[in-house]
Amino acid sequence: MAHIDYYFATISPFTYLTGTRLDEIAQKHGATLAYKPLDIMQLFARTGGTPPPERHPNRQEYRLQDLRRRAGYRAGRHDPCLSDRCGFRPGIGRQGANGQRRGIHPQP
């Protein structure tokens, strides 16, 4: 039988967005699930990570965009800021005005 160890930070909004979804996935596939909370601030200190409030403002803004997008997907809707005005298409990435893909792996 498959087993999942789920390490999560109780102060992370991403944990709350996950909700019960992981439990639903584990049940669907017959896997056992062990919840393992961790102190994310202690982990940042031990590994040299930068806590969100101390990150560069651009990185903080991207994190907020990502949270809004994930919350929208969880609620069954997309974020119009990310898809309509910014050229974001779920599963595709950002597109320029001429329809060409932009980003890390642009298509030729």
C-alpha cells in the first residue's frame, strides 16, 4: 500500500489552500497519509532560506499573485488579472500580444 508523509507549515497559506484535497487523493488511490507539521521559520533559519517578509518586494508580489491564482483554481475560477490582462493561460504560460509564448521555455 502506498504511503504519503505530508510535511506542512501551519502558518503557511498554501497549507490552508490545500485543505482536504491531499486526503481525498490518498483515499482515491488507497494510500495512507501521515500529517507531519513543521516549524517553517526554524527550517528557514537552519537552511538559509529567507522568510517571506524579508524577501525582495518583487518576490513578495509574485508570491501574492501565486496565492491568488491558486485560491482561484481551488474555488473553480481563474484570476482575471493573471489570465486576461497579463496574458496568462492556465497550462500554457504567458503569451505576448501576438500570441507567442513568453517565459522560461518560449516556443520557437
